[in-house]
Amino acid sequence: MPAPRTVLLTGAAGGLGTLMRDLLPDYGYELRLLDLRPIEGEPDAIVADLADKEAVREAVRGVDAIIHLAGISLEAPFEKILKANIEGTYHLYEAAREEGVRRIVFASSNHAVGYTPRPRGDDPLIPVDTPRRPDTFYGLSKSFGEDLAQFYWDKHGLETVSVRIGSCFPEPTSVRMLSVWMSPADGARLLHAALTAENVGHTVVYGSSANTRLWWDLGTARALGYDPQDDSEPYAEKLIAEQGELDPENPAHACLGGHFTTEPPIWPY
């Protein structure tokens, strides 16, 4: 499809949102920014809670597409996850349906399948149709988001690319991240492909760079036109020297979700 001109970026003050605010305009997008808190240097950003249906609908009005990054990105009590990630995502989809927006890119997560055993040796890469096995209430909310996206496509014709994001940072910071890292530049490439690919219906993809130690299959992402350019391998020697190789006997190293399956980091707010 033609590149959307105006894109609503929710969660624009977050870590990934901040990276994409800098990179996506180079693809020709005019970003409308939304977050729960003000964004320094962005006086026109919309400050709104996804619980506020009217504010969400106003934010959605007139945009060509939505990149939905907002919400709690770590583990939290279910009541908080319910409000921010489940009800908030529903409000966004309803607003998109009401305003006639035809494409959403939804930030899902590898934690929707976090209890999936990681590949070892010659094991095949993990496909996108592997059974969902969320590792936290956070991962459970991302499973819900994928199902919500499928429902809105089947019932309302609203297209979504659900991106099971690994870890998008300027460089990997752990040995596990060598397998799931997505460089910011590749993150922008993937979001651009998700916004512009034809006839996506509801497509689930994994979000990472073309890492030498990759655990999952990037086939559906590549089918959108995604051509990752980066690899975590240049960081491997240093990280392994500092942290050691992953230990298959360590429960935190056994599954795709890593320490989210054993001691998940807790949302601080």
C-alpha cells in the first residue's frame, strides 16, 4: 500500500518510541505523538491516557495508520496490566474502527511465547505459529492484543501487523539478547515494511535483526519487505567474556522469555 503520510505513534515517550521518533521521519512519515506523560522538546505531543476513550478517538482522528507502542512493558499486577494493555488496546482499536483507520502496527512481544523452549544446536527456528505460551501477565496481554487484532481484521477489515519484538536497544546488553536483538535502524525498517506492505490482514512477525544466533523465523517479516541489515555478532565476544554462555540447566536460560519466566522485571510506576 502507499506509504501512510500521518502516523499516530502511541507510547512515544518510551524507550522504543523515542528511538522511532528520530528514525521514522526519514521514511517520510509525519508523526502524531501520544503518551501518558509530556515529551520533552515535543510541545505538540498529545498527553492522554488510553483509558480516556474520547481523548483516544480525538488522537486517532485523521491519521492514516497507527503504531501502537503504549502500555506497560514489564511485569505488573494484573489489574494494572488489564487497564493499560488490555482495555487500553481495545479502546485504541475501537477508535481506529470508528475513525476509519485501516492499518495498525501492534507492538506484541516475544513474551507472548516466552515459555517456548529456545532452540539449541540444530533445532529449527521458532515459527510464528508456535503455540502461544505467555510468561507473565505482560506476555498474556500481548497474546490478547494479537487475538484482538485478528478479531478486528475478521469482523471489521482493520489490518494489523503484530510484531513480537525482541529487544530494541542501540546495542545488545546480554548474551540472551544476542539472539533476540533488533537494532534501532532495523526496527525502523521493520515498522516501515509493516506500514506499507500490501494485504497483510492480520500478520504476526518476529522483530529482530538478522542475528547469527537467531532463535526465531523471520520469514513472515521478510515477506512484508523487511530486509534487516544488522547482526548482534560483533558484540558477542565481549558479552560472553563478561557473562558466560547460556547455561541449559539454568531455568532462566531455557526458554525464549529468559528471566521473565523466573524473576520478571517489575514495572516501577
